[in-house]
Amino acid sequence: MDDWPPENIRIGLSARFQWTDGSARCVWVAVCNDAGESTGSFLQGERAHFFFEFEILRDIEVPSGGMELVTAAGVIVHGKNTFQCGSDVPLRVARGSRLRFHQSVELRVAAGQYHFNIGLAGTDPESYRGYAGGPLSHQQFAVMVREHCRVLGAGSFEVAFGVGGKLSHHGLADLPGGMSLSVLEAAPIAPVPVPCDDAAEAPPTVFHITHWKAGSQWIHKILRECWPNRIVEPQLYEAQVRHYAIQRGYIYPTVYLSKQDFDDAAVPPDAKRFVVIRDLRDTLVSGYFSFKYSHPIVGGLAALRQTLGELDMEAGLLHLMDQFLLKCAKIQLSWLESSELILRYEDLLENDVSLLEQTLIERCGLPVTRERLREAVVANRFESVTRGRPRGREDITSHERKGIAGDWRNHFTGRVKSAFKARYGGLLVATGYEKNLDW
């Protein structure tokens, strides 16, 4: 199909959160079948057509648009852009133009729910020529590409079994398809807003720095309830900070980065941050139960869950101590060495309202009344989210497993304790969880 979808089936994205460097913004997207009908359901092997349009806010060079197909577990099944498709592209696009992309994909995938991401990037003409018909490798070309805009979860759809309920294949497979690009010439647009440099007028950019299993999702929920339209969703491998332009005036919860990695990101100089850590012994035990039973399967967790299923708890804790826990320890140590003011998860458990008021309102300057913040804190306490299950009563299948400090005492064997002291005993003392190694 070559016709662009009518306006009544286009999904407007102008109001959606988008990562952008200020050069472009996605305005709409549509998903259709071969008949040009808008649909959210396909059979295996059917062709899906993705249409999306970007408004160009600043002059750019050699544009590349593309789509990523993602499973419900966050696995990218297929991704392709105009550079990879070999599509004809303009060398320059003027401010005020519109870029329309039509990408088709044969859905030779497993039955299930999927969502898709869309994005726009660009490069200079010389680099493009060197890649398209010259000697540049992907690794050499990739550093020359600049991402202008990305929309995560731009839309979703379902894939069902093929005709007659037959299974067409199993596992992942190549997805044949095609792609085309149209340029709508520049039209007058309003001046691009200049970011406000006055910290007194601009809302603060705030980062919640932490490590895994230190109440990150708990704090995330509180932040979301108080500032629902300013949250930048966490991504695997901290892509929201490492790879995308920082969005000034937004809140970044659940950022698992060391001080060094955080300093390497292009963070606005007036940004605020707060750091939350947890006793590494409880971090280890919480990680063990989460990875073995309750955490959604993302990244490499499937293999880890299988490994933990084959080990007894003592061996499982020792296994995580040299892998997962090492990453948490490095984050703790880096912020500790920088003399950063650090919040402890255990103190938040006992004094959540007061400490979060001091941190979010007084230190970070986030605009919210104390009453609204208190409501959000109370609504997300352990007993509230578990529908009355008191802290200390365990449910190993729940993300909110136990909700207490000091649970490590119930699970550390002598061997685990000795191994932990040898690796992390000094850090435990430095963070104030013990006075010495005599525990």
C-alpha cells in the first residue's frame, strides 16, 4: 500500500513524552494492514505497515528514521532504519519540513503482545557516503550518527497464530519488509523555544541515583504519583541517561550509575540529585529472591534464573556476590568517595515522610505540597501496596517480598558471611552499617 493513512486513524504524539535534542519531534503514527485499515491485531506472517511523521524544528543533515519491534518482556525482536534499508535519503532537510516514513514488516514472529519504538537520527553527508558506498564499517559510522528524536512505546498490537490457528514457526526469525521516505518541503513554523537558563524559572531536573534492590521501585512510584507528567522512564542499561539527550525539567527515577558514569553523561549543571543505598547484605538476599522468583524476565535474567534454580541458596548467594553485588558495591563506593550526601533505605523505611520531604522538596526543589507528598508516601508503603500484608510477612513470589531491614540474618550461613566480609566488609563499615568486622 502506498497511500498515507487518513487523519482519522493517525495517533497524535505531539503531547507524548519524547527524547529529543530539539531538532525534531514526532507528530503522529499509524499502524495498518495491507488493506490500509487501522488495526491492533495481526496473524503470524501478515504484513504490518507503520507510518510516522516528524516535524523538523532545526535544519538537519542526512536523516534516518526507523522502527523497533519489542516484546512485552522488553526484547527487541527486530529493528531497521533507512540507513540499513538502503532507502533514498536527502542530504539536508530544512527547518519547517516534515519527514514521513512508511515501514512495512512481515510479522514472522511468535504469537503475543508487542509494542514498537520509533526514532529519527541524522549524520553528515561525508559520513553517509562513506558508509553507504564507501569503506566505513558500522562501528566507525555509528559514532557519526546523532539521535534527534525517539518515542518509546509509540504503539502496540497483538500477533495471533496463523490461518486456521496453525503455528508458522518457533523462535526468532528475520522479518522481510521494506521502507520509504517522503519529504514535505519546509513550511513556516513558530520559533524554536530557547531553554530557560534561569534556574529560578525553570523546573528542576532531578536524578534519583541508587543501586538495584534498594527500594528503587518504591521511590519511583512516589515520584510518579506526585509528578506524573515529568517522569523519564528507566531503560535497560541506563540508556535514558547514557544514550539519549537529557530532558531539562524532567525527573529521572531509578538511575543505576556510579559517580564516574554519571559525570560522563551530559547532565545540566544545575540538575539536582539524591542518592539512596541499602545494606549490601540485604541487597544480596533481596536480589536472590527477586531474580529467582519474582522479577520480570528482561535482559539476561532468564539464564540467571535457570542458574539459581540449579543451586541451593548458599551457592546462589555466593554466585550473586561476585556478579550482581559487585555492581551495587561499585555504585555505593563511588558516591561515598565523592562525599555525596547519602540516604539509607533503612532510614527511609522508618522515617519516610520526613526524609522525603527534606530530600524532594527542600533539597531538590520539586514543586509539590507537603500534604500531596505525604499522601503519595502513605499510599506506597509496604502495607498499602500489598493490600494489608504487614512488613515482615514474606511472599517470595512478590516484588514486595518482606519489606524489612536485617533479613540477611535469616539466610547468611557461616560460609556466606565469611565470603561477604572478605569482599565487602570494609565498605559495610564505611557506609555505617557496622562499626567493625565483628558481626
